[in-house]
Amino acid sequence: MLRPWAAHWIAAMLLCRAVAQYSSDQCSWRGSGLSHESHRRDVEQVYLRCSQGSLEWLYPIGAIIVNLRPNTDSSAAHGAGLHVCIKPLTYSQGSHVYVERAGDLRLLVAETEQAQGTVHCFSLAEGALFVEAIPQADISRRITAFQYELVPSQGSGAHMYPFLQPGLAGSGFFRGVASGTNDHSSAVATMSRLFRQKSKVFVWGGARGRSWGGRVNVPSQCGVHPGGDEYLLTGCVHFGEAWLGCAPLYRDFLKLYIRAQKAGTNPCQIDTD
């Protein structure tokens, strides 16, 4: 039987270990595999309750299970109707990332793919993230790092990014197109009107200081036409990048808007596709 002082000491140690698994803001976590280097088979539990954040695992050894939940009391808190999207940082290495449920693992991102910084998504109902370190003779230069976001499963969005939330709206022009992928193109856009912006993707300045400028991603099937036509640009921001849907001409949108006002309907319910 444990003495009273010993029982309190053990309870305190267990409590400290549980608290140490959380970051101070419960959104991001930073840890080191050196803390259990002598127990390379250890699996540490990490709990994060936030809609977005980051993870950085220095000198990865063993494995960690990352349990993600939104910071809300709604039914979504149980993972219903949510997807997890992660974006590895370009220097991330040393681990494979899996989706884990009841001991079954599905590879999500291999170590060799992480340098590409590609976004990978899965349903939160599928399970947690299982990050497994790759055995290395020298772990001094290994860091596994990625950003994550929890996003609704339903909603309008681009072909490349199917889980978008509205984050920006305005009208403007495409000024140039950079190299992209088969799924999307990167373009420079100038906003003459900025109706809504949740993050500072577009900065004030542009031509003669009378517009907003920024870089956007556009689905390839929509096409980007630099030139004189003004478009209605709507989309959202994920991992610091703007993702747009197919953009209608702004003059066509205005026609529909005026027609809806005359008919006494809500212009916000118009489908401009």
C-alpha cells in the first residue's frame, strides 16, 4: 500500500505528464523525441482543440498520435461533418504520417512527399493522425513539421480544394499567370473593390495606390484570362493562400444583382455560375 505522500507524488507526476501533452494554447504542439530516446517504442498522445494550428516534432523517435478536435461545444466537436487538412512544411522529414483508427493505419503522407508542401485531407471520422518516426542513425537534423486545419465537409469550393469556407470577396483583374499544376494555376490579381477579407492576402497598394494586390490559386478548368475584363472574385484562405472558384464577369453579376433587387428577391441567394 502506498503511503499518502507517495500517492500524491505519483498523482502529480501523472497529471504533469498529461498536461505536458497539450500546447499552451491547445492549438499548436512542439515536442522532442529526445524525451523518450531510451524508449523508442513509446507512442505519445497529443491532444489539440482548435480549428487550425501546427505541429513541430524535433528529433523524431518512436511515434505520436495527434487527436484533433474543434474548440466548440456543437455536434461538430465529435468530428461529425469535418475534414482535417494538413500541409507539411518543406523542411519536414524523419517521419511518415498515417490516419489511424482502432489500430489500423492508412498512409497519408510519406516522408519523401513532405518537401512538396502539398495539402492532404481526410475525414475526421476516419480517425487520428499517427506520426511514426523512421529509424535513423543520426536524428540531429530531423524535424517533422506541418500545419493543420479543420474544415466543414460541405460547401462550395474549387476542384482542387473541395472543403472551402468563404474568406474573401471582391472584384478585380487578373494581371498574370504563373506556373501551376494540372489542378490549379497561380495568378496575380488586382482588386479594385475588396468587400471581405479575413486575412491579409491582398495588400493595399497596387497600381498608383488605388487597389489591392495579391496572389491567388484558380482551378485549371476555369481558365485565367489576364487583361481588361473585371471579374467577381470569391473564395477563401487556407494555409495563408487564397483559393478561388470560377469567376464570373463582374458586369454579369451586377446585371443579376439589379434584376434580383427589382424582383424583390435576395441577391445573396443568386447562383452566378
